Amino acid sequence: MSFITRFFIKPAKPLMVRLPAGSFTISSEGTIMTSTLPQSFSTKDLCAVGGQILAAFRSAERANLPLAELVVHYPKLKLVARGARSGAIVFLVPQC
């Protein structure tokens, strides 16, 4: 009876995932130095985001463009990155 109830009568609700909120710093070599993000946000994802941020800052430097801050707006998440000589600091802010 439980099988029928579980799969055919009550629809399964998807799990609600909370968007990450916090910040992390990444060195110019691509290693994560510090993070205030929850542990559910994987280091692999942090490195992927940080790598793209570092690539954007390096591209701006090669083009002789003064880029101090990079802001990316998604519908539910805002990403703010500030460059430094030794890497970057990235803030993830959920949007309501």
C-alpha cells in the first residue's frame, strides 16, 4: 500500500535548495584561501567560479583596461568580485 501511495497518489515535491550566501577569496594561482560559504557549496564549484573571475581580470589586464570590480546579476543571485594583486575576493548575494 505504501508503494502505491508514495508514487501514484501523492506527487513527490522537489527539494528546495537554498542559494549560497557568503564570500571567498582566491589566490592568483587559483587556490581557495578563505570561504564563508556553507559546506554544501563544493570546493570544485568555488574553483570553477573563481577561475572564471581570475580569467576576466587577467583579460582586462592584458587589454590594459582598469578593472577593479566585476558584477554579475542573475535573476536570483548577484555575484560581486573585486580584484587584488594577490587574487580576488568574490561575494555571492541571493536576490529576493
